[in-house]
Amino acid sequence: MEETMDWKNETIVGRRFIASFSGGKDSALALYKAMQVGEAIGLIVMLEEEGKRSRSHGMPPELIRAQADAIGLPLYTASASWADYEQAFISQLVQARERGAEVLVTGDIELTDYGCWQDEVSKKAGLELGMPLWQMDHLETVETFINLGFLSVVVTVNLSLGMRETDLGRMLDHEFVQELLDRGIDPCGEGGEFHTTVLDGPIFKSPITVRRCEMVRHGDYAFLPLELSNR
């Protein structure tokens, strides 16, 4: 469909954009693809109410800032509860538009059955929407990510969806992807099976060095907290 094609690439070409960034593989790959055809002016990361963790992947702000610094882009954050998340996000988008952004770029591959929330908030902020990974094959997406030289580590697993505690700390490489396929798990984790943190790649000026902390369990989830290491 024409609108789908616009979401995928055309709205980004030759234009300035702000990227919604989680610190994980999909947002990093989408940012890479968008930077090939447009100009990034910054990254938006939403934090939980206390501002101690990112809303999407539970990452500490100092690690997210290290990613932004390594990529060489300004980082814009806002703390919000789920109740006021949308308004806070739109406020960040409006500020981005005032700084020259024309497009919001996200790493979404698929959408829910309730429509395109990303398109709705973009329009409210006066921006267009670009989703470079939109409807991309899941295996192709993760293989492209790896082949480009991105390095990422598994930091969250949903134990009710076939993931294991021993998956925490694994690097997302071709061997692990094949293992996930053999276990019947989406290699992109689109069902919420796992999340990653990106530590290096073609958009990074230098790799991020981290220290792995003690695993944390919460219900069906297990987490591997990461802290920045002293260089």
C-alpha cells in the first residue's frame, strides 16, 4: 500500500528526523537505516516516573546517554507514568519539531490491531512518520542487524515464552539466532520474548564497555542489569 511505503522510507529521504530510541536492536537498526537517507537531529527516550529507568527496556539513563554520546546525537528524555505517557511524548515531539525535525522515526516492525499510535502522535505534533523496518521479515531484520556489525546483549527474557535465564548475557549472533529458531522462538523477539542492549555498531564512534550485574527475577521475567565500566 502507498501509505505503508511512505512509512517505510519515503518520508525520511532528504529530511531531518528525531528517532524514538529504546537502546535495543530494532531502534538501532531503524536509526542506521534512516541515517542513510536523512539527517538525525536527536534521540527521544522516555523514562519511568522516577527517571531511574527507561520506560521501554528498563535501562539506566547513564547507559542510554553513553549510547547517544557514542552515536554522536543529542538525547532528549522525559519522565512519565503510563497515564501521561502520550502527552509527555507528544511534548517531546513538538520540541523536536521546533528544533527542525520533520519526521519521527521508530523501529516498529508490526503494529497492534488498534491502529497506528505512532502515526497519531506524529500528526498531533505536526510531524510525519517513518518506520524503516515496517513489515520487514523478522529473520531478515535480525540477520541484517548482525551482518552490519552491530553488537548487542540480551538483557531481558520472558520465561513464559520459551526464554531461559541462561539466555541473559548472550550476544545476539547468528549462532544464537539459529538456536532461537530451533526452540520455536521469534528471532526478533517481536512477541516480547526478549530485549537487547546495543553496545557497538556502524553508527557508534566507539564501543560501550559495561559490567554485568546480578540477575534479577520479577514474575515471568528475568533481567540482567548493566552498568558502565570505568574505561
